[in-house]
Amino acid sequence: MAINEHDREDLLRDGRAMPLRGETVISGTEVVIGFRSNNQMSVYCGADPVYQFNADGEVRRVFHDGHRYAAQQGKLVLLQRNSKGGRVSFESIGLSNELERAILDRMQEWLLQIQMALDSDHQEWKVGAGDMSRFLGLLGDTLHGLTTPPKIATQPAA
């Protein structure tokens, strides 16, 4: 997930892991949406937040307010970075129901704004890779297939 603005700005052009990707501006924020080869959607709302879904439309990873979260047994956990002896590992820390709800609420707000942008005749979209009509169709189908709020996966892996 992009950690700084520069990384995210290159995503439309250089997001090779997402062979189908597009971009629009919502409320002054550049939003890049990409699909992996198995139609897993990633949504980059500026540099933060970032939402990644599996092929079933379940949330698998989130970058929110500078923190990394991952799906674990249908809940989000904070991934706390630890560095010992030159090795980096991540400790999973459970979230309160309130924090998880706040993250999902913010995600739902972004997804709603993206849906409104998709439905608007006045919204400009750019496609960095792939066909525009295929991108917009897949985005619409994926958004319509998500539950409200989106279900959290059992694991963060694809």
C-alpha cells in the first residue's frame, strides 16, 4: 500500500500488478482503483486510506490514518511493525468494535462517493491500463456486489 503521495501518483502509470486500473478525482482527492488479474479490487483514496478486497469482495487489507490493518478470522487487526536484529515482523493486535466500525464507516463513505462518481455523467475518468468500458463495467459490477458494510475476509492473502 502506498505510504507517501509520490508512490500513489505513479500507481496509475506503474501499477503493473493491476492490469486494469483507472483514476478520477473526488472532492479534490485523486482516487486510483485497480484490479488484479483475478478481479481483486484495490482502492487508493490519495495516499491514505487504501482498501484492498479479495475476488469475493471481502476486505483483506486496509491502510487507514497511517496504520496497516489486515483481515483475520472476519475481523480487522492492526499490524504493529517490530524490528529486531535486522528482521522486521508484524504483530497482530485486535481492534475495539468502535475502531473497526469507524474504519468500515469511512470505507463505506468512500465507496459511496466512488459509486456516485461512476453514476455521474460529468465525472472524468482516466484509464492507465486496460479498456475504459471494461474498467468502468468491472468497477460498477464490483461495487454492486459488495455488502454494506463490506464483509471482512478470514485472511489477508489473495
